[in-house]
Amino acid sequence: MDKPDLQSSYQLPPSDDRKTQTTPIPFKPKFQSLNQFVITAPPPDFGFLSEHCGLKSGVGIIGGGIMGLGMGVFLGAMSDLTPPVTVYRGREIPQIPLKEQMRSAGRATGEKAMYWCKNFAFITGVFTGSECLVEKARGKTDVWNQVVSGCVTGAAMQAKSGPQASLVGCGGFAAFSLIIDKVMGD
């Protein structure tokens, strides 16, 4: 009886007489390992998404809002850690029930979180949108795009306070953008 090739056979479960049987497989695998499988389809190109200023600004708004929520929750929780005043003018103030304290702290934290969320969303949306527009208008990618975008953002933040405040906001945010770019580098 010929001995079957072990690479092209499999073993059947043991029969009643406790002998193992081998049966040949009708084909031999043509690969040695799973590393030989290569995906030949090119990856999808999402470059057009990064070229659209509205989408960039939208992503900035969402990211800034999420970051602002996180900052607001953290800072809101930290601001509520001040110890309560228990004595006022020599008299003891009655304690507020725990449920009311939790409701008040939650409300204050939520208000602070929404305040930070709106501000961060506004700043990132205006900054990324104006940076994209300036970059497209100038046709260059350099530090001056961030400086001009900082100026636009600072002026937009202070627009309700008048032209002088807008000018100060423009200069302050432009200087901040320049310093951050120099510190962070390329």
C-alpha cells in the first residue's frame, strides 16, 4: 500500500477499530503563508474632502465643540469645589438637601460646558474656514495664512464690542497664531 502525501491529505476521525485513515485532497494549496495575499485595489482617495473649505470649517466646528464640552465639564466641576459658607454673620446657614446641591452643581456644570462648547466651536470654525480661504486666495501654504486667519478670528470674536475691540482682538489673535506657529514649528 502506497503511503499518502501528508501535505495533500487529511485524517478522518477514528473508526471503531481505532485506526486512522487518510484520504487524499483533490488539490494542493499554492501558497505557503497568508502573507502572500496582497490587496491590489487602490485605497479610496478622500483628498477632495480636505480641499473644501466648508467641510474643513465644519470639522473644525465639531472638533472644537467636543473639545469645548470637555473643557467646560472639567472646569465646571472644578469651579464647584469651593467649600460652602456655613456661618454668616455669626449664624449658621441651614444645609441644602443633597439632591438640590447635585441639581444645582449639574446645572452650573452644564451651563459652563455649553459656554465653552460654543466658544471653541466658533473659534475653530472661523479659524479653519478663514485659513482655508486665505490659503486658496494666496496659493501658498506658509505662516502668514495662520496670522491672517488669527486676525480674522480675533476680529470676529470682538465684533460685538466695536471696531477698537475688533482691532485689538485681530492683533492679539494674530500674534498668538504667529507665536504658536513658531513654537510648534513644522
